[in-house]
Amino acid sequence: MNECTSVVIRIFQAKAQDTTVYRVHWLCMKALCNRWAEELILVEHEMGWTLEFFLFKASMWLIRLTLNGKAQMEGHKCYAIRQAHMYQELAKHTQAGFIKTNPTFWPIS
């Protein structure tokens, strides 16, 4: 009788340990899933911020065309227009790449 009791206790302990292992594994996977969900949110925001940065830089270069209401020298105007164009092209290219990667992408302001 004593042998039966010890076998039952061992089986119960083994099953309890297995349950603990499954619980720990499930909790680890749940935490990993939560981290990736948070990372996805952050990456989507960073995509929007990158696009907004390029558009901001383009607008800043266009503002520099007439700094303080004065006309700038021809070379300065050319440089400012070139820089504004570069940032606008970066914004277009970036947005196209983001939409290709994530069709539901919409810039977050």
C-alpha cells in the first residue's frame, strides 16, 4: 500500500512540474508576443516620423529662399531649391517604400 501511495505522489509531482514548465513557456511566449506587438507600434510611428522629418526639412529649405523677407543671392537660391528637392524626393521614395512594405501605412502626424 505504501508503494502505491509513493508512485501516485511521484506521478502527481511530475505532472505538477510539467504544468509549471508549460506555464513558464507560455508566459515567455506571451511576453515575446507583447514585445513584438509593441515594436510594431513603435516602427509604424518611426516610419511616420521619418516621412514628416523629410517634409519638414524640405519646407525649411524653401523658407530659406526668402530669409527675413530679403531676396538671397542666386547661388544660395539654387542650393536651397536643390536641397528642398532632395528632401522632397527622399520623402516620396520613403513613402513609396513604406507603402510597399505595409499597404496600410498612413503617415502619423
